[in-house]
Amino acid sequence: MEESRSRELFERAKRVMPGGVNSPVRACARVGRVPRFIVRAAGSRIWDADGNEYIDYVCSWGPAILGHAHPEVVEAVREAALDGLTYGAPTEREVEMAELVRELVPSMEVSRMVCSGTEAVMSAVRAARGFTGRDDVVKFDGCYHGHSDGMLVRAGSGALTQAEPDSAGVPADFARHTLVAPYNDAEAVERLFAANPGRIAAVIVEPVAANAGVVLPKPGFLAALRSITERNGALLIFDEVITGFRLALGGAQGLFAVKPDLTTLGKIVGGGMPAAVYGGREDVMRKVAPDGPVYQAGTLAGNPLATAAGLATLRILKRDTGIYARLAEKGARIAEAVRRAAGERAEVAQIGSLLGISFAGDAEAVYREWYSHLLERGIYVAPSRFEAMFVSDAHGEEDVERTCRAMEEFF
Ligand SMILES: *Cc1c(COP(=O)(O)O)cnc(C)c1O
């Protein structure tokens, strides 16, 4: 497989950018391959700088649920661009976005647009702290909530200890306001509340954990978080940056029928452009400036192009009533093919169009082989075993067939 052009670009990039990339996972360090420099994408396919074509299951880490360069989304962006790229003033599209978000995700009574999932989480946590007047936040081991200081933490050594920074540059003083519990362990959360009375502002959770493989919530886990937070005067934040509009139109909260106080959306909500949203209970969101004392702002927040792309995407998802069934059917077919072929050698977690495959034995080494095997056959999956596989509406019969065959062949 030709990769000289990507290699050349990577060498150039490494001289002027950390790791040669603008987001660490893209460097493909874990899989030991030269990262593909992408020149074009359409539908289910992407093309790299050497002219190789791939069936894409990274889908930009989730946003491309309709496939790449969906004509309606591209047209919405093109139309918006002709009227100017940014104004720093309100537009009708932003009102439409907040109204549509509320219609599709009813717990999001009042919302605000920001530019990334990181920013949405950081802002939701600040709103929760401002509303409750408390400083501590509970997160779960293995859940990723973007790279704001307080979220870049890992569990401390002892049970019930405060978290430690998981990145250089995060002051221990910030990390100590984050408490970490194991995912799917509501009792641990109960204990954290007991040990820190009146101090916990919020519990934040990925309702389906999709940044450490794919881990489904145990039955009753999310409902338990709902009741624990309610009983303790804390807020429940669902980080639906991946699951929002991915698992269902109403997100994981619709699917599991648990209503959080605040929700963060990203990825799909921007339709491939940098947009994200946080929002929820009106009384909490009224604390945000200029209605209230919680400051949060953004020069490019609600950017016309990003909002147009997001709106076009959400409108297609809303209109196309068969889309989630189609996505789930394809997800299930790939999952089934891997399960059958792998036997004991791999475990597959799948919910709708979200798949996580974990290998027995030396998981890291097997994943590296898996990645190269698929890459060489024109199938592009995440270059890290902790990342999910995303199926899009553009993946056709032939794509799924070819993918299943390549995966079966691996085993
Ligand atoms: C991707 C992701 C984020 C961060 O979003 P960015 O747009 O990358 O800042 C936050 N939470 C979850 C659950 C994510 O998957």
C-alpha cells in the first residue's frame, strides 16, 4: 500500500506541530502506522494523499452520522458562507437550533451553543457549580469529557480519595475538586456523597461510555444516579457528546428514560463543523450570563456555518424516521460477524451504530495487527483500541459486506 505522500507530510508536520497532529490520537502512535493524511471524503469513503480509498468507520469520531459531505449539509454551509462567515451577533439560525434541540431533547429547556464538546462540558460544570454553590464534581473512571483541567483526572490510589491530575499542567488543586468513581458502580457514588456532604455540585456521566471501548450502563445505573443526585441536592449531567443523536433522536436519555438536569451535545450537533451545545433545566441555565452570574462566552459561538451544518443534519435525522433502525441493523451485522468469527478471542459491545471491539490476550498487540489488517484492505478504523467504531447512514450493503469479510478473515 502506497503511503509515501502521507509519510512525507507527517515528517514535515512533526517539525512544526506536537506529534505532527492537532489532536494526539491522530498520530497513530499506538498502532505503529503512518497516519493517513486525508484529502477528501464523500459518503462512506475517505481518500488519503496517496490516492488510497477507505471505508471510513471513524467518521470524524462521530459527527459524520449521515456520511461525509451529505449534499444537503454541504449546500446549507455553502449558502450560509455566501452571507458572511461570522458576525459576532445573534442570528435566526441560533434560535432555530435552540428550539430544535429542545424539541428533540426535551430536558434541554434552555441551551447555549459553544464550539467544542470540551467547552460544553466545562461550561455545564461551571453552571452546575454556580447553581448549587458547591465545588466538587463526580466523574467516572474511563469516561472522557474533553480536556478541561477538572476533567483530566484519574482515580487516586485509595478508595474514596480525590482524583489526581491525568495530565501535566493540571494543578492538583483543581484535580482535588473532582471525585472519581468506577463506571456502573452507583454504590461508590453513594459513598462519595456520604463522605463529602454538601460539597458535590454534580455527577457527570457518559450514559453509554464510548471513550474506553464501548461500555453499556448496567440496568438501573443511570436511574440510580438520578435518584442519588436528587436526594443530595446535586445535579446530574449527561455528557451526550457522542450519544446525542447517535443512539436515538432523543439521545441516550430518551432511550433509557432518565432525565438529567444538564446535557452536553457535540460531534453530530455540529454536522461536521465546530459546534456544541450545553443546556438543561431552565432554572439552572438562567444562572448563565447575562441572565445570571455564571460567566461564559464565545467569539465564534453559534457560528453561522456551523449552525447551518448542525441544523441541516438534525433536520435530516428528524425527517428520516427509518434512519436509526437502519444504523442499528448495520451495527448489529458487523457485531454479529465479529462475534461469530472471534469466538473467545474478542468481545464486542454494540448499541445502535456504536461498536467497541476488545481483544483477549495482549489486547494492545492484537489491536495493532487488527488495525493494519483492516487498513491494508481499505477499511479505516480508529487507531486506538479505546475508541469506538461509528457506522453512518452512508455505509451501504457492499461496505458492510466487505467489512464483515475482512474482519472474519482476521480471525
Ligand atoms: C469527544 C468528546 C468530548 C470532547 O469534545 P471535543 O469536541 O473533542 O472537545 C467530550 N465528551 C465526550 C463524551 C466526547 O466523546
